[in-house]
Amino acid sequence: MKIKKAVFPVAGFGTRFLPATKSTPKEMMPVVDKPLIQYAVEEASKIGVEEFIFITHHAKGSIENHFQENSDLYNMLLNQGKDDLANSVKNIGGPNAKFISVDQGEPKGLGHAIGCAEKYIAEDEFFVVILADDLIYCKERNVLEQMKEQAEKYGKQILALEQIPEEDISKFGVVDPESSEGSISHLKGIVEKPLAEDAPSNLAVVGRYLFNKSIFAHIDNNNAGKNGEIQITDAILSNINDFIGFEFEGDRFDCGSKVGYLKANIALGLANEELSLRLKKYIEEIKDL
Ligand code: UTP
């Protein structure tokens, strides 16, 4: 299976992170030294994606600018002998990367945002959707590599799943499994943001989707769902037999929330060779505060 395109809905207002997100999209917030959106682009690049489609709204310029070449900066760093830094600002997304921005207009919901990518996806083509504020750290194969393997095995569209504690389940789309085999769930339903007592399972859909073009026929822009938004959950439900759920291996950080964002900085800081020792020492020093 070839996956050449990835869609990044980045049009939300990021209200949980105001005032930081007043004029900067939350996807531009850095974890350690890279903006969230760059982690997402690099993750997609790893499975061979070359076309990166941003569904944008406010303050979109800064995301586009980030992926444009800056040869002055690159040459200056090279001249200073800072080759590593120079390479870190060049060819983000790979040598053939193409970046496209589509204006969502108004953020009418995730289903509507994904629907904005329809004209860029060919008949029968598979593509991925990444919510960059869900940063997923994997020690070995990244979450998209794992999902692609399952799509090839089962010939279906894939939802990334995570077990969520009861007190948080009402913030997510939650699947209703018919049966499970290991990390795979065969599905008979999905519900958007159910009350904890009504949730059909503890398995929530998190920010990675592997779709094919068929999803667009199920997005109904005339029928808002939960909270008055066009929900992707409704589109998935209307074609549920074509989906499987997959519990990936890796740690997800909800960087749209303050505590998730702080945890991501600590975890990735500790995983960073250059920072790890000093950070560990500091954590040890302050652990009783
Ligand atoms: P969220 O609901 O987590 O993002 O949507 P938000 O609305 O920006 O954040 P809060 O809740 O107000 O803090 C998940 C993802 O879907 C995108 C958002 O940008 C985010 O990456 N999204 C959501 C869109 O692109 N368009 C929409 O209409 C809705």
C-alpha cells in the first residue's frame, strides 16, 4: 500500500491554550525544540508521504512559513560550521515534499475540516489524517508505520485507539467493538463524546486516522452532530464495517492540554541525549517541592 498524502486539520482555535494560541496556532508550539506540526510532518514522511495538506484557518501563515526554505539562515549556519543546525532547517518532510494549504473558512468540526481535502485525494487512494496536538512518541516504529501495516493486513481503514480512564472517556469518540484479537478491534459502532455511563467501551479514538477516499462520501456537511459540529465520528459510523480499531504501541501526549504539553516536554527532554542528564538532575532536585 502506498500512502503519499497526509491531511493536518489545524484550523481549531486552541481555546484550552489561550492566550498562547491567540495569534499562533497551537500546532506551532514547540516541544523541546520543534513545533508540534513538524513532529507530525516527519512522522508522515517516514511512511512515504510527500504531499502535506494543511486545513487552516486563523494565523495560517506561520505554519506555511515554517515549511518554506530559508536559504539565508541555512547558508549562515553552514558558514558558521553549524552543520547539524543547518540540516535541521532544510528539507523538512523530505526532498520531494509539497505543502498545500486549504482554508476551512470556519472551524465547523473535524469532519468538515477533513472534507476540505477531498479534491486532493484520488479515487481509491489511501491517506492519513494527523491531529498534530496528539504527539505520539514511539521508541521504535512510529504510529503511522504500525497503522499502515494493519491496513495492509486487513484491507480496511484504521482508527488509532487508546484505553482511556472512565473519568476522561466523555472527551473522546469511543468505539463499540464486536470482537477483539490482541490489539485489533472489529467494530460495530462508534459514539462521539458519550457520558461515561453510556460509553460502549474504554477504547477511544485518538489523533491518527488511516482513511481511503470513500470517507468523503460519508461526510454530511448538512447534518451537524454532537455540539453542533460536523463530526468525523458520524461519517465513520455510517461505514463502520470498513473500519478496524488498532491499539498502537507508543505514548500519546495531549498537547492541546496544559498538563499533556508539559508532560511531552519532560518525556521528550528525557529522551534527548543532550538534555537528559541535566533534566534528570533537576527533576531529582525539585521532586519534593
Ligand atoms: P480540538 O477540538 O482538539 O482543537 O480539535 P481546538 O478546537 O483547536 O482546541 P480547544 O478544544 O479549543 O482547545 C482537534 C483538532 O482538529 C482541528 C484542530 O485544529 C485540532 O488540531 N480542527 C477541529 C479543525 O481543523 N477544524 C475544526 O473545525 C475543528
